[in-house]
Amino acid sequence: MLRTSNGPRIFVLGWTLSMICGLVLDFHHPHQLKAGLEGLNMELPDQPETLEQILVDCRDTLKYGVRTGHPRFFNQLSSGLDVVGLAGEWLTSTANSNMFTYEVSPVFVLMEEVLLKKMQNIVGWLEDEGDGIFCPGGTISNLYSILLARYHFYPEVKTRGMGALPQLALFTSEHSHYSLKKSAAVLGLGTDNMVMVKCDERGKMISAELEAAIVSTKKKGLVPIYVNATAGTTVYGAFDPLNDIADICHRHSLWMHVDAAWGGGLLISDRHRMKLQGIERAWSVTWNPHKMMGVPLQCSAILGLLKECNELGAEYLFQKDKHYDVSYDTGDKSIQCGRHVDAFKFWLMWKAKGSEGFEAQINKCLENAEYLYDQLQRRTDFKLVFDSKPEHCTVCFWYTPPSLRCLPAGPEKEAKLHQLAPWIKARMMEKGSAMVGYQPLGGKVNFFRCVLSNPATQQEDIDFLLDQIVQLGQYL
Amino acid sequence: MLRTSNGPRIFVLGWTLSMICGLVLDFHHPHQLKAGLEGLNMELPDQPETLEQILVDCRDTLKYGVRTGHPRFFNQLSSGLDVVGLAGEWLTSTANSNMFTYEVSPVFVLMEEVLLKKMQNIVGWLEDEGDGIFCPGGTISNLYSILLARYHFYPEVKTRGMGALPQLALFTSEHSHYSLKKSAAVLGLGTDNMVMVKCDERGKMISAELEAAIVSTKKKGLVPIYVNATAGTTVYGAFDPLNDIADICHRHSLWMHVDAAWGGGLLISDRHRMKLQGIERAWSVTWNPHKMMGVPLQCSAILGLLKECNELGAEYLFQKDKHYDVSYDTGDKSIQCGRHVDAFKFWLMWKAKGSEGFEAQINKCLENAEYLYDQLQRRTDFKLVFDSKPEHCTVCFWYTPPSLRCLPAGPEKEAKLHQLAPWIKARMMEKGSAMVGYQPLGGKVNFFRCVLSNPATQQEDIDFLLDQIVQLGQYL
């Protein structure tokens, strides 16, 4: 039984230890956890539980959860557990405040400003070009970018709605994140009007295809307003040719947004920032420090001029007759009212690492991706989805088990290969040894997508993953 | 100097002590904090700072912040600091996971389901009527409700956009939250098409006005689809007549949403839930446990059938060939991709308090509001904005200082009264003794809006607030 006074320390210690030497997860199916077979009673009582039981509930909650900070958690773009970031999040919860006004969050509002200016500066914007906000995730950041574009060309949309506008068209690549389509649905633009531009075999938007799509869309009577270029696609980690896209946007007077949710962190690395050349020409940028920079969830920025687009001036919150400089009441830039404090943990991490610490951490993750790529090239039982050095921290590959090696290429082999990744992943989750994502894409059957954004991951963890896949695949 | 190993404990202890016996805030203007005069250097370094400096930064961040859990913080609808809720948030940060799929958040996904079912049950919906999600704040919850209504009547909007639809009209009261208008702007409906229905003197929507507005809007050729009724308005804390509004929605086949962001908590109280009679007839409901139930920020639910409205089926995340029941991959219901875990802290608080604990806490806050109302009635130097017993935990009033008492009613007195509330609030913030909101409304000059949602507030804190206003007003 845990001693009450030491409860929180023991939890966190246990959690940290389990990441160093333990399993990534202790998997149970929904019906198993719901049945309370494992001791966790989910139901909400009328009467209070004892403090002892609450501590048991806390322990069980962590026990049956997933250790996303484990060096063998390769499943998601966000991973790792930075202790300073965690401390920042704990203090944020302790302050329990809201970002809408300076009066309730004076320090956090100023920290947000400092961070956003720094990020704009790193993007390459001049001092007065930018503005921005932290918001709940990259999808919402991308949604903001479309809002900004629409308002820029048609400010009357705010009062009169889309009915007052011509039929608009937006462009993004077929490898871009689904948030672009989702935002088009939410904002009333319609997914049909989000034109998906073709990519090359590495997942980069083909700029000639973009220009052709713009021209043909105009011919159909639609009005193009917006192009999203992706800096670090979700699956391949590809970088669209930003300068070429910026040229096209300039020629056609279109809003250029760069979704650097996943790739933004590379801007901090002298070795890798050239992959985002041209980002300084964008009119808005999405950048998630909770992905490549290891900030605890959530921390996502949209950079761009937001204020007029979203402001409504609610009098109970944004009084103009306050005794301080009310330009620091930044809440009206947001489409939220109350807004979680996402700035402090990021600010604190920056203090503790410095830009150089972030750079080293990012370089290390990229080195891990290159190491995995090298290993995959060497081993004959693996095949890369595309055969070039990874530009970012995702590496995509197939594994061919002994039972499939002799099969001739064709539909039967493809079908079996398609079932293989889910099967291996399921066994891996049941063992709890590692987690890695998989998916099909276009005509390609299910392949593994290994993410290497956790700086705690070592080469031996990467070797372990490949050996584990081989070991499980043998039983097929 | 703080000892490193005890740092976090000392911070939290200091924070808690400062709430019991200290100031609500230590106010500084933006230029003062930015100049680093107070020791907090905001700038982001290239090189790491020392651990000692990081601890000083943490201490200063809390020092110059606002103690929103202080019993004399009457400024915002969200206040208080529940220790179990805080522990829940700390463990949530430690788990650092994401709500999109069961595979990365098995326990949290199930907890969310249990909580949402419980909330639906309390609203009065049958088992299979509901669904829902926790999302980042009441504004986003209300935005979801309009999305739901639009999709219900015009599912083609998702692919074809608003261009394929007639001109739609939505209805809400003039006292409702500004998020309704903001959502109309964001979703491409236009703020002009959000019809603001008149309220009575207590801030309740006049149902006859609603029906008249619907009829006249139809005559103008617009298509009404949606009515928002508010259960607990932001300023007066008023409850719209839900049954009357439900009748009207039924007659005109309109979507009925109830924004119970602020009032939802009262459903748990046998003494107060009749104020929300008719909520069970709504098709969607916003309910923020981070307001009236004291859950740490943020925790806001939208109840309603979300899935088809928002799903896009991204293949890298929502694979259908996983080895578990993928109906628990709830992320595609959301307009976000990554989503913060807001369920656990709420679940843990429910375990620790039971429904009865929440009920007692809510009843106590309402009693505090009644106590303030009684005091204001008794004291001749205060005047209530409307003279009836508060239905919720906001009380609105003016203070008339000695210098204004002899002035005859008229524009001069009104103008001086209008300047009074900001002046007193500013002095109060400079002293750090308390925080209370103010605002004008309609033709009314600035009045104080005192929020009593913190169960830690005692009657002596309420007396203190009034005495403090009198004391500061004397100097005018």
C-alpha cells in the first residue's frame, strides 16, 4: 500500500522507472478495462471514495495507460517527456488561469508574446509583420490560417457569411494533413473546394501541378484564395518546395500558408533549416512545439495577423477603460474565449535548454532517423517505402517475413503484406514491448511509419524495434 | 535561496499559504514586467540557464501571477483550486497523451465515455440519445452545436460548403455569450444572421420575441435552423425559459441548443436543477465543469451526436484494421486532431467528492450569492442592477460613494458612476486585496459583477469586498 504523504513522488518515480526499464504499455481491450477486471472501477459514485482508494485509482490510471515518453514509443509525432516542460505544466495547473486578459494572466501573456516574437524571428519575419497565438493543436492552427485568408480577401464574410462570397477554392497537397480538409468543412468552404494537388514519390507537392490546378479551377469559375504548403508531412515527413510555391502564390495573388506543425522545429537547427527555405515568404505559419521540440501536450502556434479577423469586443471581458495597456488583452484574437496557458512550459524549457539545447535535441532525432534508414537499407528483410535519406524524423518501411519471401510479387503477396503490419503491431501492443504506427497510402499496402521525435531514444531502441518485428513476423 | 530538491513542494506550499493569508495579486504594468525590473527576465537565451535560476523563474512566475483560487478572486466564472483536480491535472501532464485514439489513451478514453454518459443522464437524455466530447472551452462547445445543427439540416455542407445552402438564420438572446456570434463568423454563417432576441429585465430571453423573430426572419427569405437558449447567462446568471423555447423549436422544426456552460453544474443540485427544466428537450448542450464545478482549466463538454458531422477517417490515425474495437477511437468526432486529456481530473474529482460533494459545493456557492444579495439590499450605499434573488452565482450592483450621493439623477451622475467601477477595480488590483469584474450593459453604466463560484469563499470575504469598495470609494 502506498503511503499517502509520498504518493505523488512515488507515482512519478515509478512512472520514470517504468520508462527506463519497463514496458511501453500494459494493453487491455475496452471491454476488459470497463469490466473492472483489472481493479479500476470507472463508475462515478454518489458518495466520496477514500483517499487511499483515490491513490489506487491514480496508480491504476497510469498503469493501464501508455508511456508516451518511453524511448520505444514510436507511434505518434508527439513523444518524450521533458522534465522541465512537465514542471512547467504542473505550475501552469497550479496557477489555474486563463489567457484571455492581462489582468488574470499578466506573466503568461507576456511570455506568450516573447515566444511568438522569437518564433516569428526564427521564421524570418520582420518585427512588425507578425502576430499569433497558441491554440489547441495544429488542426486549429491550420483552421486559423484559412480564416485569415478568407478574411483578408473578403472581410465582409464576418458579418454577412459565405453567402455574400463567390465560390472559393483552396489548395493543398494530397500528402498534407487531414486538418486542411476538416477545416474547409468546418468553415463552410466545403471539402470539394479544397483541391488536392499531386505529389512526387517522396510526398512533396509538385509545384507545376499546383499552378495547373489553380488555372483550371479559375476556368471552372471558382476563386482561388489560399495555398497550404506543408513543411514536414505527417506520414513521409516531406517538405514541399516553399519558394516555388511562394512564387506561384505571388503570381496569382494567393494567401500562402505553411503547415510546419511537424517540421517547424527544424528551423532551430543550422544543419536542417534549409529544408524550410522560403517559409519567410508565407503569410501565416503553423508550428507545433509539442511535436519536434518535445514540449508537453498541447503547445501549438499559429503565426499571422489575427486580431481584426476574430475580434468581437465583448464588454464583460475586454473593457477599454481598464487602467493598464489593454493591447495586452489578447483574448479577442482567439476563436476561443477561455484559453489554456500553453506558453509557460515552452518558455521554461527554452530557459533550461537555450536555443542550443533545442538544436542539439533536434539534430539527435534526425540522426536517429538516419540510423534507422541505414539499418533498413542493410537488412534484406526490410524494404523502404521510398529509397532516399529521410529529411525528417519519420521513416516508412515494409517488413517481409520468411513466409512471404518466396511468394511472387502480385495481388496475393500484397494482400498478405497488407495484413502483416496490423498483425505485428497488435502482438507488439499485447507484449507491451514497443509501439509503432502503420497505414496504407494511395496504392500502397500497409507499411510501418516509425517516428523518432523522442530524444531519449537510443540506437539500441531502434535495433530492438527491428528485431522485434522480425521476431514476431517469424510466427506468421 | 530555495533548496533544489524541495523546490516543487515549497512552491506549492507557498502558493497555498499565500491564498489563505496573502494577496490576490501583486500587480505590475506590462512595461514594468517586461523591463525585468522585478527580477523576471523574459528573454529566451541561446545557452541554458542554471537549475537555480530556473527555480527562481518559477517562483517569480507564480509571484507576479494572479491567485485565481484565492477566496477573494471574484473576477471570473472559473475560480477556486481543487487539490484533487490539481493532482489529476498533474498526472495528466505526466501521462502526456492524446485523446485521438484508444491505443494511446485507453484509460482516458473510457473515462471520457463514463463522464459524458453520466452528464447525459443528468441532463435527462436516454441512454442512446447522446454522444459528445470534451473540447477546449465553452466557445468551442457552442461552435460544435452550430456545426451539428447545420449538418443535421444540410449534410451536403461538409463537401459543398455554404455556397450550396440557402441563407440560414440562427437565434440567441441579447444576453447570451459572445461565442455564439463568434461561431457564426467562424463557420461562415455571418454575425448578421445570428438574430439577437430581446430579454426581460432579468436577462431571460422573451419567448414571444423569439417566435416573432423567427416569423419575421422567414418572411425576409432566410431559413431559420437553430436556437441557442442560455442556462446561466455570463453577466446576470439568468436562465432562459427552456420549455417555452423547446415548444417554439418544435413548432418550427429548429435545432435547440442549450448553452449551460455556466449553469450546467446546477443540474447536480436537487435544490437548483428546476431552473434548467426543459434542458432534456435540447438536441445539444454545452456544459463546462471548469466553471460551476471547480474542475481545473480546461474542462468543457459538448453533448450531442458528433461523429458523422466531423469524421474524415484519416488513415494514418483511424485505421479500421486494428485489433481492438475501433469505435473507441473517438478522435474523428472532434474538429481537432490532437486533443488534450480533460477527462481525468474531472473523473478523479468525482471519485473524491461523489455527486453529493459536488452538490454541497454548488449549494454553498449559491448560498454565498444570496448572502451578497442580502447584504446589498441592507446597505444604502449599494444598488442592485435588478432587484430579485440571484438564480445563479453572479450578483450585479453599483456602489454610490459619498461624493455622488447628493448629485441629482441625470447624465452627470451617470457619467461619474460609469468611471467609478474601473477606478475602484484599478485601486483594488494595485493593493492586491481582491478582484472583481465590471462592465456596462445595454443602456446601463459600468456596474460590478461579482462571481461566487469558489467554494473556498466565506461570508467574511464577501463582507471584505463590500467594505473594500466603500473604503476605496471614499477617496473619490
